[in-house]
Amino acid sequence: DTAVSQTPKYLVTQMGNDKSIKCEQNLGHDTMYWYKQDSKKFLKIMFSYNNKELIINETVPNRFSPKSPDKAHLNLHINSLELGDSAVYFCASSGGGVSFFGPGTRLTVL
Amino acid sequence: GDSVTQMEGPVTLSEEAFLTINCTYTATGYPSLFWYVQYPGEGLQLLLKATKADDKGSNKGFEATYRKETTSFHLEKGSVQVSDSAVYFCALRILNYGGSQGNLIFGKGTKLSVKP
């Protein structure tokens, strides 16, 4: 059983389009996150949710809108995609002081 | 603010060589410390962790000790294998926000290549 899953694994799209990435965790954790990994492998927190409520929004453009329909899901919607949005996006959840990561979604904006 | 600094890579070693990847941190309070590993094309996996000063985390032959006096959490392995080739990230978890699990702050990652 996959603990944290994301779809899709790869996403290739044109500038200006709107796209969504879905994330689900079956670990029963209250806290979920989105991280962005750039081309140099640097990882940075984007959002943190606890029990469906936004806790952290780290100066991310408002084109990025996370949505948590329930505790097990945290989706990421991106409007008006730009070239600089190309990256790998990781979903994660935390419990007991440990974070578990999804496999990542590689977004390529052409 | 809180931050993690780890040695720049890439690091290239021969099989059975000794590995050290340095990691130092700056944090308010007493963070938990982690090493995560990312194999090519995959997500991050927890390698080991330590939650308080002098704790030693260990897993798969890797170990790291939480040194409060030097604010360090260096990763070591006595004898690396080709299968250890990956990117290694040092991270700290900042204080919880209102009871939630705080997010991780990562170092820039160190790419390790082990040659047979």
C-alpha cells in the first residue's frame, strides 16, 4: 500500500494553462504539505495544512491554490502556468514527528 | 531564520570507502534533525533521525549524531556500496505551529556517486 500517492507523475503543458496535482495519504496523519524541488534539487516548503486548514503559505504566488477536501487529501491547483513553474512537486504528510513523501510530480511548462 | 547548510557535492567514492557528509544547522529552540535520501527518479525516503542532543540516528549502516555544541548532524557510513548512490538531504523540523507538525527545512542536497 502506498502511504503518500500523487497523480500525475509527469505533467507537460503550455504556458498559460491551468493544471492540478492530486495527493492522497493513507497514514491517518493530520498534517500535509506541498514542497517544490527546483532544477538544482533544492527543496522548499510551499504550503502546510493541518486538519484541512492552511497553516503555512510561504510567499507562493497566488496562482498556486491548495485545496484540502478532507484530512487525507491535499490537491494543488496552478493557474496561468509560467516557465518558472517547471519543477518537481512533492506532497508529504507528517505524524509522530516524521514526514513521508510522495513520489513527486514532474511539471514541465513549455 | 532557521537554516541547514550541508557540504556541496558531488561526492564520488569507490566502493567500500568511508563516507562523511557534513551538515550544520541554525535554529531557534531545539529542532529535530533528519537525513533523507533521494534515489534517481524517486521521492524522498527517511534515512535516519535524531530528536535531541547527543541522540544517534542509524539505519542501513548510516549514522549521524545530534551535536548541539557544534550545531551539527554529520552523516557517516563506514563502507559505501554502489547502491548508496543517491542525493542526500539534511533537514530540520522547526517548532510546531499550534500543535501541528512543523515543516522541514532542507539543506541543498549532496549527490553521492559510488563507483565499483
